[in-house]
Amino acid sequence: SWLIKAQEAIKADKNKLPTTDHVEALIAEGSKLRTSFHEVKILKQTIKGAKSWLAAVKRSGIEKGEASVQSLKQLLADADAIRLDMSEHTSILKQATKRYCLCRGP
């Protein structure tokens, strides 16, 4: 049932977090039901947090190469609190915060 899927998404293990698309589909499906579920509100808050985080990433200046390593590390830490699979975005930040020597080795 929808409620079980929603609860599984909310309580997902850190290694098996749902994708944004999956949660948005759950929200759409839950919104169509004739009953109001608290889980819909939680899922919407999760999506809102993810969108806010993505906006902060864009404001950081990473796309222009202007973001500081410290701000990117803070964004990575903030991403850990988001109960969605953000690996598509965090992998870019992780790459940008790696240290390299002049020989181009890690």
C-alpha cells in the first residue's frame, strides 16, 4: 500500500535512500488519496530541504569555480542530513574538495 511505501522511504537506511523522483512520485500518489497522511507532509519537507540545499550549492559559486573548499565541505555535511539519495550532486562536491599535488596525483 501507499502508506507502507511512504514509511519505507521516510525510514530508509542511509545506504538505500530514495531518489528525488521516487519521493516526488510518492507525494503525487499520496496527494490523490482521499485521506490526508502525515507522511505526505514529511516527504514534501524532505523535497523542500533538498531543493534548498541545491540552491545553496548553486549560490556557492561551484559552477564558476568560485566556491571555497570550506563552503563545499559544509554543503557536503549538510547533504548528510537530507534523507534522499543526493549522490549525483555530492559526488561533484567531493571531487571539488579533493587535494591534489602538482603532479596531479591525489
